[in-house]
Amino acid sequence: MAVTKRFGEQHGPDLYNTGFTPWVKWSARDRSNAEVKGQNCQIEIQFPGTTKATYKSAACQGEVGVGDRIYRKPGAYTISVVDRVSGASGSKSFRIE
């Protein structure tokens, strides 16, 4: 998974301002690390520390931009992605200042 800046300013590696809105990209992998294609996944993207609801998708690859500024307070945050079918997961941590 990858998290990049959709809106806001990047102040350093994994460091953004309070106007930051993320762009999240995922690609499910099987046990041999081969990319899984199609609509046979159960992807959940969580935004702990915010009021943003869990994003859900059957797409094994995709990307989604969060449409609102959910990181308004300085602090450390992590976005988590899990595929409920395979149990595979990933996360990306960053800071807001």
C-alpha cells in the first residue's frame, strides 16, 4: 500500500500540514507475492484517530482519495489496509504538524 498527498503541503518525509488529505493505493498479493487481480478481495481501509468511516472495496487493486480534510490536529497517525479474504494487511504512518 502507499499513501501520498492529495491536498495539503508535505513538510518532509511522512510529515504534512493540517490541510493534508491522503491518496491511498493498494494491491493485494498472494502467498507467493504475486499480484491478485479482479473483484475477489474484501479490502478495508481504516483511518484511526479520525471520524472517517472505514472504506470498503471488493477490488483487489485500486486507489482512493479521501475527499475531506480529516487530519486537522497535529499528531501521529496511521492508515491501515486489510484484505479480509486473505488476512493480508499493511499500514502507513505519518505525522501532521
